[in-house]
Amino acid sequence: MGSFRVLLAKETKALFISPIAAVVITVFILLMGYTFTSWLFVSQSASLVRVMYQAAVLLLVFVPVITMRAFAEERRHGTLELLLSTPAAEFAIVAAKFGACMAVILTMLSLTLVYPAVLQYFSEPDWGPVYSGYLGLSLLAAALVALGLWLSALTSNQIVAAIGSMGLFLLLWVGDSLGNLLPDPFDVLAVNASLIAHFTPFSVGALYLSDFGYFVTVILLGLFACVRALARP
């Protein structure tokens, strides 16, 4: 546990002082601010549903940028073997990288909490969708980070890791639409694997155990696959 805390602190500090974190957070907040302001003036409704969807779509783009260096950079510089030779277990290393990436993303999301505060000041928003929406965004981000770390562990090229992650995320995001084009039983499988199909209930205030279980399963599978990928030469 001590080695994990040291690794987590090291990875988190390294990620936050990198220009990637600063650029990603800045661009994310600017785009989210524009979406919130424009939607507020156009719709004049105390709802953040559209803002939640915008944040989810931006995570598909920004998470690969955050995770692409996690292991690909270590492989490219030959420091992965040195990292794996430390007393920390492989899962602790993956968990530390995961925690560091989530710290950046949760920081991004926490900065958007000003939006519900603004709605509360001018009106009376329905807080159920707000709470569940942020829970859904956190689960979505964690699932994307786990998958992004796995793809980063498979290559020594961070650009390949980023593009591969974006492609996988987009495929999972549009799974429900692809399901309409596939024959049975592949249509059901595509819909069940769709990110947007499981995120949508959170954004409108509906909480289902199946959706929560989906994200937890993806997170665990992604982290497990990442640990296994570290064993490849």
C-alpha cells in the first residue's frame, strides 16, 4: 500500500505539471462554458442534460490525450522494465496511472460545478439529473481511462495509442446505432455494449443497476487487460 501511494503521488504530480493537463483542462472548460452559456440563453431552461451530453462527447476526445502517454511513453524510453522491477505489483502500477488520470478528469468536471450553482441562483433546477449526471460522467470517464490505459500499454507510440483509443471509444459510443444495422443477436450485443445507451439514463436522472454494473465491468476488464498487456515484451 505504501508503494502504491508513492506511485500515485508521483504519477499525479507528473501529469498535473505536464502541459497536456493544462491544455486539456483549459480547452475543456472553454468549450463547456460556451455550450452552457449558449444553451442557457437559447432554451432558458434550468436543465443541464445537453451540457452533460457535451461533456460526455468531449471525454471521448480528451481522455485519449490524457492516457496516451501513460505506458506508451514508458515503452518508448525503455523505462517500463525499470518500473516493473520496482517492489510495486503490476496492478498497483496500473492503479496508480488510473488514479492520476482520474484526478485530472475529476478536476475538469469539478470546475463545471459552477453551472448548477448558476442555475440555482436564477431558478430552481431539478437536482436529481444533476447528481446522477455527474455520477454518470465520472463512471464514463473511469471506463474510458481504463480502456485508454490498456491501449497505451499495447504500444510504444503514443499517437497510435490516442488514435486507437478514440476509434474504440467512438465505436462503443455509436453501438446503439450500429445495432439497428446488424442481424439478431448481434444487434442486441451492440446495443448492450453502447456507451451512450448506458450513459443516457444517468443524464436524465434515472439510475439503473444494469447501467452501473456495465461501467464497473468495463472498468475492471480494462484494468485487467492493461495488467496483462504489461507482460508483453
